[in-house]
Amino acid sequence: MAKGPQYNLRFRRRREGRTNYRKRRRLVTSGIPRFVVRPSNRHLAAQVIEAKPEGDRVLASAHSSELKEFGWKGSCGNLPAAYLTGLLAGRRAKAAGISEAILDIGVHARGPGSRIFAAAKGALNAGLIIPHDESAMPTQERVKGQHVVEYSKHLSSEPESYKRFFSRYLKHKLKPEELSGHFNEIESKIMAPTTEAHR
């Protein structure tokens, strides 16, 4: 029998850097639903997923594009939108009878204060129990977009730069200086008692 060097080919998703199978196995075998957060350049999706032998089952979900249904005028890919999406997903999970979940960030970097942790903070504030490190969560000021407000005030003395930098906000008739107040309005709508059935 011929003998030679052996090479075990990794699973395709592992080769592509899309799945950490050791981490996934620990999450799946825990028996607790996963709070899965997947950001893209312009949006963010948050789902509560239960592992089943036949495949994953989505128990509750929210996409940042849905925030427009609540009147959101800001970007759907920034930190405030991530928080609001997590809040919406958390509200829907609670309405479905889910009380706890484990954060699943996939192969994304664990950057403290990132959009992933902003979404997790939203789910936590919706009432979901998610084990977490508080130091990784963004501050409430950043979640509300206070950093955007402060920068917009700084640029207000430079009209051209102001219009160029905040063109998307202005296009939707939202002054960046009013972002925090607008955020509070949308948060209140999502937390309203009737929101559980809103899908």
C-alpha cells in the first residue's frame, strides 16, 4: 500500500473564513437560541435562531431597512440603526416567548463599541438575557448618535463640507444636529406595546 503525506481539506466555509466550526458547535450544543448579528456596508440583520437537526430555525428577526416603516430617516448602516434593529429583533423575540439567547457574531472582529455590540445592546434593552461584557458595549451617547450631532455642529461653520458629509441626512430632510432627538422618537415607537405584532 502506497504511503505518503496526508492532507485534510478544510470545509469550504472554513477556508473562505465564513464559519468557525468549533465555535459554532459550542453555540449549537448549548441548547440556547443564538442572537445572530450580521452587518453589511449599508445594513444590518439581527435574528434569533434555534438549532435543529434538520437545520437552523429563525424564531425572530429584524432588518435595518425595516426601520423606515417606523419613520427612521437616518442611515440604515450606522450605530444608531444597529441598536434600533437589535431592539426590534429583541421585542419580537420576547413576543415569541424567548427570554434568553447567546450572541453569535460569526467570524466578525470583536471590536468594542461596534455595530454588532450596538445591536446586542438593543436586544438587551428589549428584555433579552444575553451573556456579555459590558465594556464591549457602546455608550448610550454613541448609540443615540451624539457623536454625529457634535461633529455636525463642528462642521456647521464650513457649509460645503457640511453639505457633502451629511448629504444623506439632508436628502431625507433630517438635520444631523437633530439625530439624537429623532433616535428617541423611533426608539419609543419600537418600544410601544403594539410593536410586538409589527412585522
